[in-house]
Amino acid sequence: MEMDKVSFVEAVRSLAAKSGITIPEESRLMTKEQTEFENYYAICRFAGMHFFRNLTESDEGKEALQYFYKRGFSDETIRTFGLGYAMNSWDAFVTKAQAEGFKAEDITKVGLARSARDGSLYDYFRGRIMFPILSTQGRVIGFGARKIREDDTIAGKYINSPETPIYNKSAYCMDCFMQKILFDRKTMH
């Protein structure tokens, strides 16, 4: 629960669904924390769709799309894994997210924006191909990004989302490791 940033009820529902057990819906109000987390997940989901559309529908994204094709990625693979592209712009994502009603503070909390010295927001990911990071429930919780432009001044070939209220790198890596162990055990029998 803590590792996946889900409530007890969500954890029970997830386990029940995996086991084929139906749990009746209950009508209750979500706590403030649950509402905040749902908002963070919504921002990340929106970002994933935004980056995918940049890749597949924009002129600038065509260069990134060619990068994937040259490395053997098919359209199906790109779609299945939700790969995308962050525009090479100071605030294209921030502007779009705010136009959709997301608050600047929340966009920053999920690691998709940073504050400039003058207090304005700028996109954390710019001019890079994007790989969504998914929770064990399949929700977008962060992003990995790879440099593809020669004029990219950000240090490092790869950058990742920072720690956020819904993305704990240590817990995520441990969860992936444990899933691999479980998968290996299943395939060995």
C-alpha cells in the first residue's frame, strides 16, 4: 500500500480483481489525501497522453518518431508502451496542463515542472523522447526521458522524474525487482 501510494481499500480492490473476486462498490467520500493522489495520477495520465500526441501528431515529434523507427520500434510498440515526446519548448506542457485546469503547484509536485527565478514555471522535460513509468496498477507515476537533440543543454543522456508524492524511486525499483523474482519463479516451474 505505502509503496504503491494507494489506500487500503484500493489495495484490497486490486488484489480482489487479480483474484477474480468482485467487491461491491461503496459510496463514500474520498479523503483529502486520496483526492490529492487521484489528482496527481490524473496529471501524470494527462502528461502521458500529451507526450504521445506530441510524438504522433506534431511536426516536431516526427524526428523523435523516426528515432524510434530506426531502433526497430513499431507503431504497435509505441502505442502499447505509451512512448512520447516532450516538445523543445520552455513551457509547452505547463501551458497545456494549466489550460486543462491543473494547478501549477500540483504540476510541480509530480515533477513535470520547475520554478524559474522569476517565479514562472517551465517544463522539466524538453526536447526529449518520453517513457512513462507505471505503477503496479498500470497508472503513470513518472517519466524517463532520453536526449535526442544535439543542442540539448541538460546534462545527462537520460533524466527521470524526481521523487514525488506518488513516485518513490527506491520503492518502485524494489517492486520491479520483486516482480521479476516472482515472474522468474513462475516460469521455472
